[in-house]
Amino acid sequence: MSVLLAPIGNGFQFFDANGRPLNGGFLYTYLAGSTTPAATYTTNTGTIANTNPIVLNARGEASIWIPVNTGYKFVVQDTLGNTIRTVDNVYNTQQTNGYGGTDTGTASAYVLTYAAPFTSYANGVTVSFL
């Protein structure tokens, strides 16, 4: 499975309302726009899943790798379950040397097939082809 570092957090470090590292806080991961739990991974191999929620370490940090072209929602909570931050429609899109799949069809009826297909779409995601 192809995974990339999730583009969230301050170097994947989270803070409480007073600016202190969110020691023992929780990061819940869902499919974008939903409350359906979604797996994240501990390394770039994409073989070992994080717990869900992810328990943040003493420095408020976590290692979060997500599959390409998959939309996520991240909910950060303190140790008491108070929501600190919610970020929806987080994506890492795949682009391999400017080429990520194939196209078929003609004129105004093209079908694009990506090597790592999108699981959902969101405003702001740009898809292009030559």
C-alpha cells in the first residue's frame, strides 16, 4: 500500500488551549465528512495500523501515515474528551513523475483511472491530465 505522511499538525505535534504539548491527548481518524473510523499507519510501509484513537506521546506527537488519494477527518481531543481541533478533507494526492494513471474515451467523455484511486472527493482537490 502506498502511504504518505499526513499533512496536519505542527510537525505532528498538538497543543492544548494553553499552548502546552497535548500529553496523552487523542487523535481520532475518520473518512472525510463522516464519523466512519479510518485507519492510519505508524510508518511509510503502511503495514502497521495506529490505534484509533491515536494516543499522543508526552510531547503531544504522533506518527501518522495515510494512504494516497483517501480523504480523512482528524479530531484532536484532550485527555478529558474535549475537542481541541477538527480538520476535515485532508488528502495526500499521488503524483508520480507527473503521471498517476491512464485515460480512455474521447473529446468530452474522458475517464481517468488513477494508480491509487480516490476514495472520495472534496472541494479544492485538483485533478488534471494531458
